[in-house]
Amino acid sequence: MLYPEIVIAGCGNPLFADDGFGPAVIEEMEKLSLPDNVMIVDAGLGGPHFIFTLLDPEVTKKLVIVDIADYGAEPGSITKLRVEDLPPGAYRDAHSWDLSEPLQRIKDRVDITIVGVQPARVTAPEFEEGLSEKLQEAIPKTIRVILEIIGVDYGTTIINLQEERRQHGTAETCSSDESR
Amino acid sequence: MSKVVEISPTTRHEGHSKLVLKVNDQGIIETGNWCSITPVRGVEKLAVGKTPEQVPKIASRVCGICPIAHNLAATEAMEASIKCEIPKDALMLRHILQLANRLHSIALHDILILPDLYLPGTEVKINPFTAEEPVRTVAKRIQRLREIGQTIGQIAGGDCIHPRNTRIGGMYRNVSEQAKTKMYDLAKEGLPLAKAQMDLMIAILRNYQARESVDVGGMKVALPKTLGYHNQGYLATHAFYGCSSLEECPSWDINRFKEVRPWDWYMGEMEVSLEEPRYPIGGTTKLGTKVNPQMEACTGIPMYDGQPVEVGPRARLVTYKNFDEKGTVGQNIAREMEYTDCFYEMFDCLEALNTNGKVVADYIPDGDGSLGWATNEAPRGCDAHIARVKDWKVQYFSMLVPTTWNFATCSAALQGAPWQLAEVIMRGYDPCVSCATHMIVLDEENKVVAQKLIQ
């Protein structure tokens, strides 16, 4: 089988600045030593074609999608979404599959989590390379969130992550974060 | 009197495009304009000043479904400019990667066109996702063919979507003997499946061709025998792979190519005067909407010897195998006929591949600013990349992608067909209109659909 039990797919286009967050996370995760039943894939724009419609629910039990998600938060903030939370067309329209959603077809048989990160700038349709600073900083945290989802423990807890976030920001941003 | 109807966006292909059709009282297309509405700008600008290693990676991100063709064409355009010849075994790996990608693409295209076609002997259009037999068996076979294509591509290319084994001067690493055997086994499993799938699809397409009329959204539409015919020429540069300016007798000539702006070619501003709410999916564009293909089209019109040409499977078969069937059905049949060719060619490449051979050129020049180009016969046609590299920096880069060639040709092919079948003609070209961004956004009521996970 092409895809194993756990698949982590980084979606997005690095030519549109922060849209390249998913592939950037995958590139960073390649440095980790992961269990044999985990596959990490730089899906680029090909997620619906090359992964979501090719998963065999008999084999693949868990799918984690890393992407940007505009949900009105501070850039770099991380959220976990389920397929039900996605607006219609999130993983379909650019590919016009059959106007049904490939994730909807498999969501009852595969455990799907979308790790969404608020982008700062997406330059589409103009090309621009490179993530903004806030998103670059969000990569390690995102990886820890993914590792937690797939049950790989490198000894870092969420509480420590929160501590680390405070160190990054200024006094103002910390207080605004806490007041929210 | 002519009426104007617009189908936007078109569906079951890659990217965003639309059809603006001027039709007569019988609904027959007098002038058809198929144009891309996916803006892709600046790859040429972005590439300037980058290293030749970076540009193929950028090129492969332009599109969601042909990253392999773009990666290979861009890499080879760089190699053509710096005049670097790669070892034979590296070329074999690239051939295998490209054939695996084509195999996947044909299988995917089957799924995309099946809903237009009928189950032979019935009046039922095919839903490739139904759990009922016999379609389920067919769908499983298509999925297996896609899996085989992707797995072989993953082994040869290092990654199944964005290949990372390719590099300027060859490949990063050769495959092991075991990996070669694995690819061979997969190809052996795939060949009979591809043969069966090809036979079935050709039978289904012939059945469609023989029909008097077809159903589109509850409308009974007469099926012309000349569906999708055009009188434009064909362009193919290789039966399987491609060519480059390094070759002694290249099969593509950059001097015969010219690009014109879309406003010379497309219709000007018009108003939609025919609306059909029954047309799938969600009806055509509303009455009174202003359309302006001249200004909305996002691509240029490439010409070869002063005319738009068709590229793709039929162009390859016409050029190299004396295939002569015209029209949309002929085009789809040509694509199906490439199924088994993928495997036969793959066997040859695997036999020729020496897993102990070197895969990187001994000397990789920095480039002297010469113009080099390479074409890659992507699943949907000739993908030509042009580059100029000097002192290991890219000075000029340009991509001439397959569907750009086909826009004007397909527009000509629309003429004389009932407007309801315009999308069927368009899908025959297996269009790949480049992708836009992939962001998840708020829903329409601006409701926050998510909670922040980490503050």
C-alpha cells in the first residue's frame, strides 16, 4: 500500500508566502525520527488528488493535515479542526474533483485532524517566497501538536509550549494574549 | 440571432477556467472561447537571480497535479543552458518517474470523464463512486492503477508528489536492486489492469460516440458526429518523454514558436443573454452578467508556425504512431491507448537501468548565459521550459505549459457543437489550469469556525 497507518500531509503553496506553511512543517519534520507506521508528505497543492482520494481506510487510520486557516486569530496561532469544521470547498474547489469533498468520503473511517495556523500574509495570485516571521516561529509548536495527535512523545508538554510562546512576544502581546 | 451563454467555473479538471459561448437559435456554438481565469504571475520574475537548483522546485509548485513534469522540464532546461549531459541511468530514472506520473494521470482522468459517459446497454450515466457493480470493480482497478503509478514514482523520484531525487546534473541517488525489482513487480501487476481498463474505456467511449443524443441536466442534446473536431495542427516532441536543445536534432524549434496576447484572439465585452438553470452544477451564469474574455483570460496564446496547435496524447499518437481519429472521442481514446504504452516503456527503462551506474554528471558547468530549453511530454501535452543560466545564477526562465497550448485549439474545436457539450469537449483535453492558493477561510456568515489551540 502506498500510504501507511498514519499520514501527515503538509498542504499549501510555498509560492504564496505563508501558504507554504504546510510544506515547511513537513521539511522540518523530516529531521525527526518517526515510527515506521508514520508517513510525512509534502502534499503541495496535490492533497485532494494524490492523497485524500488514494487513502485506503483499511490501512490508514489517521490523517493529519497541516495547512493555513484564516480564522481571525493572531498570525501564527494554531488550531485543530475536524472535517465538520471546514467550510464547504476547503479541499475541493481548486481541483473541481466532482464537486464532492474527498475528505467527506473518508471521514467516518479515517480519523482526520486539520492543524490550521493563522497566516499573516498570503500573496496569491502574486508569487512570493518565504514565510513571515510569526509563521516561522510557529513551526516547532505545530510539530509538537502533530506529535501529540499521533501519540509520539518527545517529552515536551503543552504547558512548556505556552511558556515558550511568552518568551517570544513582548509584554504587550503577552497581555493581549492572556486577555483573550 | 446569436445568444451568449457562460459556463463558469468549469468542473472536473484542475484549476479555474470558464467557457464563453456565442450560440445560434438551435444552441449550436458559433464562437467558443475557453479561457483560464486562474491568475498565475511572476514565476519568470521569481526565478531570476535564483540558483538553477532552486528554480525547478519553484516550477513544480506552480501546479497541483503536474509537479513532476514541471520539475523535469525545468531541471532539463537548466541543464540545456549550462550544457550538462546527464548519465544514462539518471535519464532512465527520470523516464520511469515521468511514465509513472502519466499512468496516474490517465487513471485520474478516467474518473473525471466517466460521469459524462453511459454504462453500455443502459441509459445510466456512470457514477465512479457508486458502491454498485460493475462500476465498483472498475473504480477499484482505477484506484490500484493510481496507487501503482504513485508508488513507482515515489521509488524513482524520492517522493510521490514533489520529487526530490532530481537534481541538476542527474539524480541524487540511484535506486537499489530491490527497489528496481519492486518497481518491476508493480509494473507487471499494472499491465493487465491497464489493458483491461483501456479496453473498457474504449468500449464505453465507442458506445457514447454511437448515441444519437445524450442527456445533460435533464436536457436531451443531439450528439454531433463531429464533436470536438478542429483543423489545427499537432505538436509532440517525443513519443514518451521529451527533448532538449542539447540534442543534435531536437524535435521542437524555439524559432517556430510565438506567443500573442489573448485580446487578439478572444471575444470582447458581451452580456449573457441565455441562462439555463438546469445545467449541472448549479446552472449557467445569470442573464445580464457582463463577460469579457479578452480581458479576463489569464494566459497568452502560443502559436507554432503561426497557428495554435493541439498538444497531448493524440498529438503524440498522431506524430509518432499514425493515429488519425479526430474529435473528442478520438482524443480520449488516444489517451487510453497510452495506458499500456506507459508500462511497456517502463519495462524497457527498468531493463536498461543499471542500479550500480552513476547518476550524477562528473562535471556540472556554471553556465555561460546560453539559452537552453527542454520539453517534457507531460500527461496533457508538451511542457516547454526555456532558461538562461550564467555563473550558477538564473538570468531568464519561462514556462510554456501544456494547457496554454490547448486553450485556443480547444476554442476552435467548440465550434459547431451544442453548447451543453462544451465541457465534454474541454475535458477531452484533460485540462490542467494552474492552481490557486489552498487556504481554509471563514464561512460566509463570518462565523469563526475554529478556536485557537495555543494562546
